[in-house]
Amino acid sequence: MGMFFLVNYLQKDLSFKIIEYHWFHLVSPQGIFKPKILDLPLSITTAPKGPYDDSFNQEGFLAYKYRGINPEHQDNVGLRKALNKYVPLIYFHGIVPGKYLAVWPVYIIADDPSNLTFTVAVDDCEAIYKEPSQVREGAYARRAYITTTVRARLHQRGFRERVLVAYRSQCAFCRLKHLELLDAAHIIPDIESESMPTVDNGIALCKLHHAAFDSFILGINPDYTIEVREDVLEEKEWPNASAWFKRFT
Ligand SMILES: [Zn+2]
């Protein structure tokens, strides 16, 4: 993954305190990751999935599957300990192969052995500095709100990444390849109920062509051919405008 995390800990078997530093990966391909030097897991990971395969349950929290089917597998036991000790974890949400979004802090808030699933909630960063009794105050409503907000951000970011991959990270009109100037636009606006956050409804556009698309200067036919508004093509005051737009049709 190329991501590392610096941890220090106290050498307890010495009469004085020595701070040692260890570098290690934050993520494990197994999903639940516990570095050897820690007693509890550090992170959980979900693999990139299709847009319809949502990992969140009806209450809006993340439903995280056990590792395997044995509730006593050491990784599952580790998450259960994190639940009982109110220990925060890092959640890596796979958006496309090789790309993850990190969410911190997340807490295991429930364990359901019959469905081999843990329930995971995102919490406020301030929660990690509080005593467990303080963290529990109003925790359900706060975590439900924060998790819902984070979930929406994960979906938006996932949509962007999948659309950019589908369009090879270039504007569908002018082929511009600068990522910082590219948007993933919805072909059917996302305020319309039938608009789905799927690649089929997305198109990669540079900032200028996104604005032109939203202003109905440019349009896309059902066969994905590009249409430029007629009055713009016939503009006399700025003849370069029509030539410029015609280049891409
Ligand atoms: Zn463009």
C-alpha cells in the first residue's frame, strides 16, 4: 500500500522509559489487521465493490463481516476486544482496485455472531481523547449522523474514481488529462430520483466542459455522441467559439 504509521510504545521491562519507533503497514489484505507489537487490531478494510453492493446496514452503520466463519478466529476475537475496550480503529474503504479512503476513528459498536457480522460506526475525532463513559454520552445519534455523512462522501468519491478510471482519467470532450481539472459529472443530474451513482450515469469532464454541459451548451445523445447547442455553433461575434466547440463533435 505504501502507507506507513509511526507508533511509539513504552518498554515496560526496563526501569526507565525508552521510546522505540516501529514502522509498519496500516493495512492488511486479510481485512482485519493487527501488527505483532499491538494487543488489539489497528485497522479494518473492505475491498472495492460494485455500486450496488453496499456494506452499510439499514441503520446506516457499516456491517463488517467476520473473518471466515469461526467467531473465535483471532482476528474476530481482536475486534471483539476493541468493542469491549472502546478502542478506535482505522477503516480503509476500497473504492477502486489499489485505492482506499481512510476513515478515522471508527468503533466496533455491536457483535452479531449469528450473522458473523460486527457493526461499525464512525465517530468524532474528539472521541479518542475522552473516557469511555464520556464517549457513550449521546453516542448512537452522534455516530449515526457522522457515519451517514461519511458514507455519502465515500459514495461521491467512489463515483468519481470509478468514472475517471472508465474514462482513462481524461475529459471526454477535449482529452485533457490533468486530474485536478477533471470532474465526474452526472449525465442525469443527481437531484433527479432516477439518477444512480453508477459509471453508466457518469462522464469525465474538465472544469470548462463540465460548466458547458451543466449550462446546456454541450449535450450527450443516448448513443454517447456529443451535441453542441446550435446558437453557439453559429456565433458570429466570436467565430473562434464555434470552431473551438466543433473540434470536439
Ligand atoms: Zn474538456
